[in-house]
Amino acid sequence: MSLKLYAMTCGYVTMPMKGVLEGVEGTLVAPVPSYLIDHPKGKVVFDTGLHVDCLHDKEAYLGGMAKVFKLDFEPGEELGARLAALDLSVDDIDMIVTSHLHFDHAGGNSQLPNSRVVVQQKEWTAGMEPDLVASNGYKTTDYDLGHDVHQVDGEHDIFGDGSVVCLPTHGHTPGHQSLKVTLESGQEVVLAGDACYLRKTLEDMHLPRVLHDRDQTLQSLHMLRDLQSRGARIFYGHDPEFWKSVPQAPALVT
């Protein structure tokens, strides 16, 4: 098996630190990660970053959320451009694995119109329910685009060989999922998404202020801790210091 993992920065979001670590003042300038997994059976993107409309009018795109979030997102940072740096077109991507439906994780789905979306059933159901759309801060124009959507329930082995596995890490949203990738070396990498914003989140069990379900979030963090104790590397969702250590495409994550 020849599996390759690439990390791509698709802009930055500035947000209140207390939204990420409850009770902590200040702001966080958070990278917006996207990942490409190049597997012999297909190419998968885990999270697609920001919508291209953010390149033109960030505040109009964010609407009321512009009071909370500030975007630093310039041409060349959108997913399509990041893939082009790997000599790939958007039509080369077979699947989008969506951690959850927030704007900085599913906003780039429109750039991959022919890819199949793999999402937890609970997340997709929440993304179609008006009350949950409102309470979770979703934008249906990010993800309700007519893709072929494969709704999974719990762990899901993307290629059937254990190398790319969806892990349910609910709590941040109703159906958040992370992705476990086993590199050619045998090293397991867990792309945590917003199940774990920062290294400090996991080390101190310091939760964000805003969560869909606190108990589920803690369960997900304990699962990530267990994987880490057994040798997995956790790729934290928005940790700027950690992100500085992650090789950026076209360099490989090894």
C-alpha cells in the first residue's frame, strides 16, 4: 500500500479565545486546515476549508457571525489552489470526508462538485433540521449542494483496509467525526478536527465555552487520549503553534 498524507492551510480565522478555552481572555488566530489523503484506491480530502465567496466579501458571507469571527483568506489559499500546487484538479478528488458542517470545515465543498461526501448521519440530520442549523451555526449553502452524500453511523473504514477510518467524536456538534490515517511507516495519525481545538484542550481537558454536548465532548477527548497513549499522533484542529510543525503540501506528512 502506498498512502500519502498532505496538509494544506486554507486561510485563518481570528476568534475569541474563550470560545476555544472557556474562561480564557484574548483572541486566537487559528489556521484553517484541510488534508489530502492519496490512497491507491482513491483521493480523499478531509475538510475543505472556507467558501470561495469569502475571498470577495468576507463580512457579507459571515453575516451575523462577523461579530465573532474575522477571516484572513486570500486568493491562492482556497482548496482548489492548494490542490493545484500538488498538480491535482478538483475533478481528481473522489471523496470529501467532512468532520462537521461548520463554515470553516465544509465551506469549500462547492469547489469539489463531483466528489462524494462522507459524513456522520447525526451531523447530516442536524444540518437539515432548521432549529439545529440555527443553534449550531451552520450555513446550509456550504453543504446542501446536491452532492452524492454517504451518511455513516459510527466508525467507517473508507477503503476497507483499515488505513483511513472515520471515528465518531461527537460533542462539538451532534455528529462530529475525526479521521484516523495510517501512514506507510505504520504510524497512526488522527486528524481531530474540532473535537480537539488545541494541544492544551487534550492535555488539560480544558473545554470550549460553546458545545453541543459537554459529556460527549469529554468522551471524545478521552478516546483521543487513549489513541495517543497507544502511539497515535493527534493533529489538533486549530492549534497555531502545533500547525507550525506540520509540513505543508507539496511536502508529505511523515
